[in-house]
Amino acid sequence: MTAVRSEPGPAARPGRRTELDAIRALVVVGLVFFHSALVFDTEDDFYVKNPETVDATMYLAGFGVVWAMPILFLISGLGSWHSLRKRGPGGFVAERLLRLGVPLVFATLTIVPVPQWLRLRAADPGYHESYWEFLPQFFDVRPSFGDFPFVVRGEYFETGHLWFVVLLLVFSLLLAPLVGRLPGIGGDRVRDGLASAVRRRGAVLLPAVPFAVIRALLGLEEAFAGWSRWTYLLFFVCGYVLASDERFRTAVRRDAIPATVAGLALFTLVPPTFIAAGEAPDGDVFTDTTAVAILARSLFGLAGWCWLVAILGLLDRHRERRPARPRTVGDPPVGGRMYGYLATAVLPLYVLHQPIVVAVAYGVVGLDTNVLVKYTVISLTSLVLTVVAYDVLVRRTRVTRFLFGMRARP
């Protein structure tokens, strides 16, 4: 007689997790304020710099760096499990090429060169080439495979802030042929073993260890928001695995409070160790192999995973506590119209925001006023213009929706 398994299996809960749409939108909005702050940072080589700079920017940014971009990759991994389950590997690849590849190519051809052009104009008052005259120089490129997956190089060419889209597309294409070897699709035995293991309290925090090891051994990459590109691959895969079985979600929700305490405790140790590593002769905490630099990177990796478990778990606990309201015919989708708007707007807003921030900063840094006023003007103006550009120029036609990776209107 076959025993009936009592634990919940891989079937997903009904309904969209609207809190994940909200956190993705929060990250993208936060990036507007973060990139606006780089205009005033002493260390960062941003496209347009204010004559007066400050040192506090990157220390404050650390609170976002530890979780913001990692959670975008984790949520993308969660969504990839559902997409693969629905479409299969071939359909998943086609969908990713349309939703990520098309906006990547379109934006690279149109708006990604803007920050580099404004960099030249800001650095040299005598530079008078028009944008159209600059474009051939931007696209003067050659193949280069030493920085995979960024395989094109040129004097001015860059993917800019679209590195996120490049990595996400590559990770998705790598995932598709491996689905039979990963938990969730064809990997029932592995999934069941992992899901059984996380029934123990605190077990869901154990992935923090490989994150710490990767950060310690591979170092950090400033160009990728302070994480190694291959660490993001691990976040992506972890998201995929977490989505594959309801027991993982239960464990994350259960251990949200311990994860919060551990994440905060670990993060309080990060600033002093980073400062100590940087004070060493020729110290570079991003790549040094000294004990203190390795410790600093390891603590950051441990804190990062704990923060993600805390954020996902606390949001899910809040969602569980909300009373269900009976729905009637004609009601908006679960989560309301705002959530629906945010869910579809995230990628276009991400694509649009940095060229707009740089363009606004180019016009503001020359004003005769203090840093706080300039920052407020740049960040708020950029946010408004980014949302307006999305709403007016992107979401209203089939062609522009397609070019920015959005589905056609139902």
C-alpha cells in the first residue's frame, strides 16, 4: 500500500504574489535615487559629476546594495520556474528572447549611448559633436570574450545599466537546457531531499555559506553593484529552486524573524571590516586576498542571503495575515490596479531611468546651489520623467510595448 505524503508538493499557490511586484518596483525606483547620488560621490566615476562631492554616498548605499539587485535576480528565478513549467524549455527561451533580448538590442541602439555622449560633453566644454555624430564612435566595436557574457568591446561602447538585462538573459538561456537536472522539473528526488531538509529551523539560511565563499574567493565587481556576476547566477538558481516546492516557501516564512536578526547582526560588522581592509597599504577590499578583506566580503555574502530570506518571509507573513475579500465579477485583478501597473512597468522603467538621470544631472550640476538642493532636483525630476516617458511613450502602443519587452494589451 502506497503511503500518502503529508507535506505539500510542488504545486504553486493560486494567485500572483503581488508583494514581489511591489518589491521589484521599489528597487527600480530606488535605483533612480541611487544613480542620482552617484553624481555627488567622491569615489565613483559617474558620467556627470558635480563640482562638489561628498564621501557619505556609498556608505548609505550599502544598505541597498546588500539586497536590492540580488532580490531582482532571485525573483526572476522564481518567475522562471513558473514560466518553464508553463511553456517548456523551447517556449521559455523564445519568451526570454522576446521579453529581454528585444529591449536589450533596442535600448542599446537608441538610448544607452546617451550617458557616454554626455560624459564627453561634461568633461570637455569644447566638445560639440552631436549625438548622431557620436553614434558611429560608440558602435565602433570588436568581439572580446574575456569578459563573458559581455562579448563586445569598444572605446566608448558599453551596455551601461543594462548589464542586469544581459546577465538575466544569459542565465535564462543557461537554465533552459538544465531544467531536467535542477529541482522542480525532472528533479523530484533532489527537490524532495532539499525540501525535507528545510523543515528544520534555520536550514533555509544555509545557502548563505556558498554566497560567502563565492564572494570571498571571486571578489567583488563594482560595475555590478558590488556583487560578482556569478553570485547573481546563484541567486537566480536559488529563486528557481525556492519556487519549485511549497515547503521552501513555508520554511522562508517560518524563519523570517531569525533571518532578520542574523542579517542585521552580520551587516553591523560589514562597515568596520570594509574600512579596515581599505586602510591597508594599497588595500582593495573588492579583490584583496588579505584575511580582513576576505572576512569583509564573507560577512557581506552571509548578510545578503539572510536579508533576502527576511524580506521574502516577512512580506509573505504579512500577506498571510491579510483577510481574504470575496471577489465579484468586474473586480480588478488580485492586488489592485496599481500592482498590475507596477508589474508590467518594472522592466521599461529600469531601461529608461539611467539615461534620464544622466541627462537631468547634466543640466543641473551647473546651477549655483548646494548639493542637497541639486540632489533633490535631479532625483525627483528624473523619477517623474521616467514614469512619464513610460506612460506616454511606451505603454500606449503595441510597437513600443514590444520594443520594451511588454506583452501586448489583453
